[in-house]
Amino acid sequence: MQLSSRHPPPTRAFSLLLAALSFTAEADGGGDENAHLSDLPVVLTATRLAQAPADAPGAVTVIDRAMIRASGARNIHELFRLVPGFQVGMHSGNQPLVAYHGLSDDAPRRLLVQVDGRSVYSPYLIAGVEWNQIGVDIDDIERIEVFRGSNSAAYGSNAFLGVANIVTRSPSETLGTTVRYRAGSDGINDIGVRIGQQIGDVAWRLRASRNYDRGFIDVNDWRKSEIATLNVDWRASRDSTLEAQAGWTNSDEGLGKEDNLTDPERAGRISTNFGLLRWRHAPAPGEETTLSYYHQEEDGRDAYKLTVPVSPSSSGLPVALSIPFNFDYNFKAVRDDLEIQRITGLMPSLRAVLGAGLRVDRITAPIRFNTAESIRNAVNHAFGTLEWRASPRWLFNVGAMIENNSLTGTSLAPRASVNFRLTDNQTLRLSVNRSNRNPTAFEQKSSMIFTNSAAFATPRGTVAAGTPISQTFRPAPNLQAERITTYELGYLAELRPVATTFDVRLFLERARDLIEIGSERSTVGLLPRNNTHYFANSGRADIHGLEAAATWRPSTGTWLTLQHTELRINGPTLSPAEAAHSPSEWVQYSAPRHSSTVFGAWEFLPRWQFSLAKHWIGSMTWYQDSAHRAFMYRQLDVRLAYRLPPTLARGEIALTARNIDGADQTYANGTSLWGNQVFGSLSLEL
């Protein structure tokens, strides 16, 4: 059932003055305000230990279920607009971009995203997260915990700039049958069904849903996303539970551009199957052993045939050529992941979490690696965190992870922090950590060599089928892991008598050996004047700034949140010649210098709720070149919802209008516009 909470109007001056968002609360529907405020929220993502936000070694933002409903979001990636320091753009209507603190091109890959502890960081190509393949319906999410800052000490190399953990609802909390329907502009036509039952000690939930829209105007970027998931929880004994998840997702998408010679309009498909088993044994409070295993398979389908005209300037021949190609971008990626974790209380003031795991990725993508063989990458890791409450005011936290990656070797990611309680509801935090990001298989081993699919004639004779014509990417065997050292000073105030939370984070992040795309003249193929691309550890950046947040929340259904981020990125000093050929020139523009958000909800009448989100986003460039600059823009989203009376039906009807203050270009100037959307939704419990 969809119940909702929404947002009140913004005042820009107030937004810039208080500068803020970051409320951490686990909340459901309305209720007693005092009960809501007396229960300290708990976060799990910071260290793998259950902690109050004031005890975490870094800043954590929680978007709870009430906020998710209030946002009016259809897609999970849209929710990250509500987190300080994040950039959300649309490369096309079906390709979202989500990054934290910049350093991202059109394939962001420095943020780790998990669903119930299952990593959805994709092992193929360049991108880190395929947002259309996450495998969870937005209505089944209990909360999203976002650790704002590097966290390889707890989660490994992919947690380079931050971690987002999507926590789904327990099957025991979603019993009965729920149906949902949405329809509106841009061809929006979404339908979803959820069935849940409790049979003895077993609770299960079955979900099937489909989202469809036409994407941007005049662009072939339509999207049909389908999800089917099964969640089962079995309480095997008083202190042991077994959790099982299985899922299938499929995204059919419009690809390509009109009149593009090598990237024509067409349809593509990505599908994912996954299964997860997790056993928990908790014999006593503060003692828990968890063993988890998941298997995941991703299949991509994108193949087409073209005859490409080649000019004399590219071929070096006196005449134009027409070369037939078979572009086959199909791929398959298989992941197996096994991990064991132990949480224990060593003494009343000392807690620890220890664990180890192994992961194996196998990627088959002939056109990307110039081989029909699978590329294998194995990662073994061990981690530990120790939390010591030295006194009621002092809390110390140290942790580290050691990883061995079959592509790049062994690395160590340590972290240390100290939290000092100024008063019962005010905390200062100081932390430092070292994180890293190992290159993907594509970054290190890509070898994209295109061959002709049939023979063709040239003035120098006939070229046989299967002859190398050009190489667009070459391998980079000496590529090393990226490194980042983060220093953070934080302040958190939880002023429960006035239902207000303040969260401020000052940070300095020193990133080194950043992996960038370079280019050089190709030495492979019949087109010697073409460039080939490669990856190199040529980048560096110093990121510093402030994230501030303030939330007033008198009840779970009414709140006002303000957030502001000031961000500066300093890149390397380059000569004019170096700047002309290096993406490092644009690293300083890869995040907006200023961004602000107002987000709120107001239950102004019984069963009626109004919500509003207003974003001010500064100009930025997606870490490539000046052609990918997105100018400053604003976005206004509103939602009006009515909770149906039980005498009529159990459910909600809502009207949502997104980006109603004008179309924006969030990826590059001159590209397709992210326009306004208006849609209605109906959710019923049967």
C-alpha cells in the first residue's frame, strides 16, 4: 500500500542560509510524535554495526519510506537528488547518471550501491551501476542509507566515494495483496502487483511490476522495465533465520540516434537473474553470525549490421569506401559472491565485526575484449571494525579491509575516527580513511577491434572479410587502483524537544591515480588515421567543501528539510599542450560548486498530504570536455495525495508533477531536454 508524505514550499534565502538536508529516521505512517522522536534511529551501513547516527564514523543520510512516497519518484535513482553532495543527470531518457562529489563522466563508477547487502555494482564495461537493473521495486523499499564518504574499510574497493544501501521491507510487513497503477505524460504507463503471505514460521512476498515511458521528446530513448522478485524469510528457530531472494529484471530500451552512421536508432535489451541466500544466527543480544551467498547473471543484447562510408581523409586512400560491419555488443556477466560476518561484544564497552569473503566475476563480451573467452576476475577480502566506547562522551572506531584482486594485486584500506559528545544531543566527529577503486576488467583489458563482415574492394585490391579495420580501445595492462584519502570533521545535533536535526560535514578528499581515458593514433587496422582510446592513471583531484542539512520533523508525515552543498575540486596544473589532450582539465568542473534542496511534506487535512521538492543545481561538466557542460538549472516537483477511507477502500490516490518549472539539460548543453512530467497513481490493498 502506498501511503504518502510530501513537501512544503521553498524559500531560497532560507535554503541558502540553513544550507541543509540529512535526516536519519526509520519511519512508517503517522503516529505519536513523541514515540517517533524518543526512538533513536539506527543505521547499519557505516561500519556493518547497528549504530545511532551520532556514533557512526561518517555522515549518513537516510531516506525512509515516508520520504520515498512523498518524493513522487518512479525510479530509484531520482531519490539521490535528496542527498547532499550528489549529482543526478540524464544522459538520455533511459540512461540515468548518479555521482557523488563529481569525478564522473557518462558512466559513473565511484559509488557502491547494494540491495540488502547484494552489490549491484556491475562487473562489465565501464559503468558502476546499471540503475534499470537493480532488481527491486521502489514500493518495496523500507529505507535507503547513504554513507557520504569513502568507505572501503567496510565494503571494499568500489566504495570509493560513498556507499548506498537499499534496504527492502520484510515479507512479514507486506502481507496481503496490493496493486498499483500509474499513468501520465510521456507515455507513462506503470503497473505493479504484490502478494504476501505468512505460513507458520515462513513469510513470503511475490512482486511483479512493469514501468514504461517514451523518454525525451524526439529521441529514441523509450524504456520498458520489468521486475519479478520473490522474498522469503523463515524463522528456523528462536535465534536463527534463513532469508532467500530471487529475482528477474528485464529492460527493453530505445538506443542510438537518428541519422547516425555507426549508432543508428534501434532496440536493445539487458536482463538480470539473481538469487540470494542468507543465514543469520543471533544467540544473544549483540552477538550475530551471518553467512550469505548470491549468484547473479546479466545478459545484454545489442547487435546490428551497417555499411559505413569512410572518407579518404580517414582511410588514406584516394577514394571513399563503403565498409560492411557487424556490430555485436552482446555480453554476459556472471557473479558469484560468498561472505561470512561475525558481530560480537568483546566487553560492555567494546564491539567488533569481523568477516571475509570471495567474489568471482566472469565476463564474456567478444567485441569489447577481442576474444570469445571469458574474462575472469577474482576478489578475496577480509575486514574488521572495532568500536570502543571509552566513556559516555568518547567513542573510537578503527577498521580496515584487505583485498586481493586477480587483476591488480593486494590493497589495504584503513579507517579511524573519534566521536565526542558535546552534550547528550550534540556530537563532534573527526575521521580519516584511505580507500581505493580497482579498475574494471574493461578498463584494464578492453581491446575493441572492428572487422568487416564481408569482403569489399579498394584501389589496392579486395579486403577479405574479418580483416581488422580500426581499434577504438586498446588494453592498459599496467593500470593500477585509484586511491583516495579522506579527512572529515562532522557535527550532528539531534534536538528532539524541537523535533529538529542539524548535520554538517566538512571534508577534504585527496584522490590520486584517477583512471582517465586517453587517446592516441591507432596502430591496428586499415584506418591508420583513426584514434584509439586507452585508460591511464593520469588523473588527480583535491575535493573540499561543506555539506549542511537541517530537518524539522514534528511527525513522520510532516517535515521540512533544507540542504546545501559547497564543493570545490582542484585538479592538476597542466600546460596548454597537456590540457588540450587530457580530461584532467575538466575535473575541476565535474561537480557543481553550489547546490541546494528544499524538501518537505505537510498533512494539511486528515488523509490529505502535500509535498514539494525544489532543487537549485549549479553548472558542471561530466568530466570529459566542454561539450558536456550542463548549465545551472532548477527543478520543482510537487505531489498531492489522498489516503482513501477504510470504509471505501484501503489505499491512496495521488497526482505528481515533476520538473514543472521548465525543461533542463542535465547532461550537456544542446542535448535532449529533461522536461516536465505529470502523472496520477492509484494504490489499493485488496
